[in-house]
Amino acid sequence: MENSSTEMIFFLSGLNDTRRNKLIYFFCSFFIYLFTIFVNMTLVVTVMLDRVLHEPMYIFLCNLCLNGIYGATGFYPKILLDLLSDSHIISYNACITQIFVVYSYILCEQANLTVMAYDRYVAICKPLEYHSIMTPGKVRKLLLVPWLLSFVEILISVLLIIRLPLCGSKIKRLYCSNWDVLKLSCVDTSVIHLCGYVMVGTHSIQALLIVFSYFHIIKTCVRSIAEQNKFMETCLPHLITLVNFSLSAVSDAVVAWFFSNGSLQALSNVLSIEYLVTPPLLNPLIYGLKLKQIRQSVWRLLSRKINALT
């Protein structure tokens, strides 16, 4: 039977198998969320306060970390509330808001990684032209484009979704997913699926740009030991981050394709939240541990704080 969408309440069934250990899951999730915010904000504040780090590469890294905080905040508060409650429900408006935040985070993450790949391409393949290409004005544009592009893309999808009459209220996930809401539609969703294919095409182009950038980066690095060292120092963290995000995104796709019937719920839960938990947590750690200048800046700031307290 068709429901009035805006008055609907969705039932999230992803936590049905975790009733006995809810407090353990709650404290683990709460700690991971706080630690995710802490490590990302530490890196952002470090870059802001240290003038040595006021370079495009570090500024783009800040953008990546802010997006990680944004994505984590779209997921953790709701799951923490659900872990303290016996009923796992979410209103229609809250569900649509969560869809917007979670999927704009994903799209912005890939766009940020594309921008960072372009920055490394210019730095290694065109070092003499780097500062003339990466001007302050261009850096500002490259900071804004991932956010604007992802917001516009997901806004179009959300506007199409909210027009759908729905004939069900059960979502077999820990959070609201656009594909799970589409399955509840009473009418044909071909137009939305077409929109999804266009978005896949757009982000496939971004993926090709990343491949193109690294093809030329590796080609340049083969010729010079100095460039190889530069690659290991600045490009390796980006590659690890890129692989981490790609595997996480694939995990979510696996859930959508193979676990849509709710089978193997525990495994489905782990795979479906991979891209919401792992990249925001690991990205600042990968860069903080690998990039020497960030490590040194963090220690300098900590030393000043300790000296000020003593």
C-alpha cells in the first residue's frame, strides 16, 4: 500500500543481530568517532598554524580531512543513538538528510583524490611551472569544485527520490541508503537509475584522470632517483589513500549486489560501513605518519603546548 512519504518512518534492520552486545558496540563506535574527529582536526589545525605547510598539497589534504569529518558525522551520531535504543527507526526527512550527507561525502572524497592526483602530477612532471600553474586562485577553485560538484550531483538524485511514492518502510542496513529507498518505490525508477549511470560515468572520468596522472608521474620518476624519492615521500600516501577508498567503495557495491536480500547480516554490515569508517580514520594517520613535514609540525605544536602548560 502506498504511504505518504513525508510522514513515513523507516525501520533499520541492520542492528537486529547485535542486541546482546550493544554496549560494547556503542563504546567502540563512540571511541572510533572521537578518534576520527581528533586525528582529522589535529592535521587540519597543524596545517593552519604552520606557515611552512601553507602549500597546495597540504591545503588539499585539509580538504580531504574536513570531508572525512563531514562523512563520519553523517553516520556515527545516528548509529550511536540506535545502539542505545531498542527501536531502530528514522524519520523520512532524517533519512533523506542522511542519504544526502553520506553520498555527497563519497562523491566529494573521489573528487578530492582526483584534485590531489592532479597536484602531484604538476609537482613532479612540471616542477618549474608548478607555482605558475597552482596559483592561489586556482587552488581556491580546486578546493571548492569537489564540494560543489558532489552537492549538485546528490541534490539532483535526492530531488528525484523525494518525488517517489513508497510502498514499504524496511531498510536492511545500519543507515539510509539511496538504493534501499529506491527498492521501496511503488513506481518505475528508470529515470533515477539513468541519473545514477551518468554519475558513474562522471566519476569514471575522474578515475581515468587519476590513472593518467600516475602514468605520467611514474614515467617521470623512472628517469630520476630524486624524483623517485619525491614520489615515495608525497605520492605514496595518496596512492594508499586512493586504494583504501576504492576498496571501501567496492565493499559497498558488493553489499548492494550480493546481500540485498538481508542474508549474512553481520558481514553485510561490515562491508556497507567500510567507506564511512576506514577512510576518515586512516587518511590523516597515513599522511601524518608518512609526510615528514607534518610529523615535525605536529611535534613542534605539541612541544609548545606542553611547555606552555609547564
